[in-house]
Amino acid sequence: MAKIFLHGASNRVMLGRFLKDNHTVATDYGVDRRNFLVGTVSTAATPLLTRTGQPSAASSAGGPSPGAPVDLLLRVNGSDHRLTLDSRTTLLDALRDHLGLTGAKKGCDHGQCGACTVLVDGRRVLACLTLAVSMRGHEATTIEGVARKDGGLHPMQQAFIDHDAFQCGYCTPGQIMSAIGCVHEGHAIDAADVREYMSGNLCRCAAYPNIVDAIQAAKSAMRGS
Amino acid sequence: MRPFIFETASEPQHAIELFDKNGLPAARSAVYLAGGTTLLDLMKLDVMRPEIVIDINALQHTSLGRIEANETELRLGALARMAETAEHPVVKANYPVIAQSLQLAASPQLRNMATLGGNVLQRTRCNYFRDVSNPACNKRNPGTGCAAIPGFNRRHAVLGGSDQCIATYPGDFAQALVAVNAIVELRGPKGIRTVAFATLHRQPGDTPDLETTLLPGEMITAFIVPTAPWMRRSLYLKVRDRQSYEFALASAAVALDMNGAVIREARIALGGVATVPWRSLAAETTLRDKPLDEASANAAAEAAFAEAQPLEHNAFKIALGKRTLVRALREAAALEI
């Protein structure tokens, strides 16, 4: 635990320096960082609105037009959320930007790193390659939804702490969700099995040996719980 | 990603009707969405720009989602997921080359998402195709040239290429299907038809942008694999830059029917080295009525790569492909069944 805390503390110091430097640069041009971001977002939205305003072949025939907002009921961690989304919104962006569930991470956004792994109907999938609008009738479980109702950690979360199975922590929510799926699938027979069936989750800190240990330990705890 | 119209199909005919209603006459801008693992990736890269996306995942509850086996054939619904097919007890026991080709592909998350139909239609991993800042790609923009032929072509094909395109077909499952004479069932605006799986993919020739023989609006509904004496003595061997979660540099799908030490029939397909799922009839012919030993396996490998055309960075694939095939043949012959 001491080691984790140390890493966390040093990361915070570095993050602080980074923000401070960026802030200084931004104010030199008379724009602070927050306003700069707001300005960028609203600019980015403009072409989209223009596009949806243009009648397409389909809309002139009475059908929907590309980019028209879509209503859906998104079920996440046992709760239903009524959302109106651009059809391009991925499950990952819906979770992070519309529901504030920022546990699932956007690493590569192309299905290569596994940081966005969540469970859909109990199976581990990549939220970055799933369209939110294709989630009707399905339920997503994220890292925010795996702890016990009394607040106690899921055995896999506890095992990752006990085995020091992370350094920076960025890939960890995806690792834990994938690991839970891996155990449920029956693919955590031995260390080699875990390595093969966790190959879809990359860890730049290379905490792999400890991740393998944590999963094997959690497997027993999950069976017992 | 560009804006698109999102539609959801409730049953197979509905999907075709949605395509007809929305897609035609601009048929090429409508796509079916299954697992989405290729489509969403390429839409984010701006390589694929559909105006209409028709979600067909609800059809999983029809025959499209089922895996069925009887004494004469295995029928794999096109919306069965890679993971469930790879772990299906009948597929594992009686069609090992199929189970293994799926098991050795992608990552567990991707195998949970990706469907069999989508898997065989996945697009090449050629970096020049995937990078829209590269202007020269005959597959993406016909007539613009090929950046891979004079460029970094280490992962590109040595078999089946043309002076227009050498992009490697990236999949694994398709090699198993083409080796074992699978049939593909298609459904489209003009009805249902079945064709040999071997005729589904097109070599690039002068039209690398046309990758399959699918007609506008057609979707794959099933793969039918006839049972055969060579099926149980089959395997898929895949060689990659790393041990897991990587595309093949060279792979071999082999199936042997043996009478003692002598081969009655061999079925051989190669992956990672060709522009399409590559059946090698030449290699199969050299093995007929021969004992499977080092000499005959080497002769088969020589025959398989006799027409190979290496470029600056991919000549190693010829030696690697031959060794992969030799090892696959010897391992298949040694299987206890």
C-alpha cells in the first residue's frame, strides 16, 4: 500500500506541474484553459448541426436524417438512464460523457488496448467499439457497479490491491472487468491460461505478473462468495 | 466518424427491406452492423463512411444465431459469436480446425463481440489502407496507386497479389472454411442463395476495392461445413510476432484423411501470406497417396509457395510459410484421434 500511495502522490505532483505550465501558457494569450475548452467544444458542434440541417436523400423521403439524435434507455449497473444521443456515440462515450461513469477508460479508442472493457449482459466487451444505440435491451456493468451493496469491494478489486496489481492505474478498471469476465468464463485455470485470456488488456506499467497473481487469488474468493 | 442513420432490424427480411428502402440506389453507403469490431474501427478512421447503419444483432435470436450439427453437416449461423463457436463442444471435438482458427484470433473481448459473418468480412490490416492521410491506396480510392508495393510491406501478401494491391487477408477462420469445402448461405434483395465459400473472396486483380462477390444488400446468414473423413484430424497453426492477440505472419489450416501412415486426402489453406483465404490445391495434390514424412511435407510446402512473389520486406514469409505448413502437417499426422 505504501508503494501505491507513493506513486499516487508523485503522479499528483506531476499532474499539478503540468496543469500549472499549461495554465500559464494559455493565459499568456488571454484565454484561460476552461474557457478555451468550452470554446473548442462549441466550435466542434457547429459542423454537426449544419450537417443535420441539410436534407438528405433519406430525410426527403420522410425517413430520419444522418446524425439526427436518437432516444434510448440505457441500462447500466442496475439503473435505467433515458438519453438522447447522436447515433455515433459509443457506449464508452455515453458512460463517460453522459452518465459521468469515468471508470472505463478511453485508451486507444480502436479496440486494441482493453482499457474500456465493461460487461454487457455479463460478457466482457469493448465499450469503444459498441454503439450506445445498439444497447437497447441489454445491460452494461462497469467498474462502478461491481462493489457489494454494503460498499465492500468485489473480490477482484480487493485482490488487485492485495497483490499490488497496478502502478498508474489507468488500465486497471478494464483489467478488473476483463478479469471478472475471465473467471466467469472459466478461463483462469492456471497462470498460462490467465495470460492467454487476459491478452486483450494492455498495461504500459507492465504489472502483468501481479495481475496474474491477483486473478488467481480472486478466483478462489469469487468461488467462495 | 461521419453522421449516419441508425436502423434496427427485427428479423432477416426486415434487414433486407431496410437496406432496400434506405440503401438503394446509393447501395454502397449502407452497411449491416453485427459485432462492429471492424466497422466501428474503420468508421472512426474515416476509412468506411456508411450513411446508413442497419443493426442486425437482434437476428441472433433467429437461426442466424444458432450452431447446429447433425451426421452430415455443421451449420454455423452467421451471427454466432467467435467465442461461443470456438467453445462449442461439438465444434471443438469434431471440427478442431474451425474451433482453433477462432480461438487463436483477436482477444477474448473481441471474440465475445465479433460474429462469424463479420469475421470473414473483416478488412485488411494494411496500414496504408487504414491511414486516410496516405493518398495512394487502390483498395480505398481506386486508381490512386499502391503505397505498399514500394513501401513497408513486411506484413503484406506473397500470394495472390497484383500490381494494384498486395494487402493481406487478415483473418483465420476463413482459412479453416476454405480448407474444408465450406458453403456459405447468403440472403439479399433477390432471395437466398448458397455458394462455395471459396468463391466469396476476390483476389485484388485490377479491382482491389471489390473484395467479395456479395451482391448489394446481401448478408451472410450461415456457413455450412459438410462432415468429411479428414475433419477430425485437422488443426490450425498460427505464427505471429507475439504469442497472443496478433494477426498471423503465416498460418496453416490442415486436415488429413489417413490410411495408416499414408495420406488419402489432404486439405490445406494458408493465412497471413495471401490476399484472400488461400487454398493450396497444388500442395494437396502432392500429398495424395504418400506417407506423411519430412520429404512429402517439404514437397507440399514447396508446391504451396511455388508461385510466391516476394517484395522488399516480406520475402521471409515464404520460408516462414513453408515451415509453418510442414509443422502443421506433421502435427496433424501425429494427432491421436
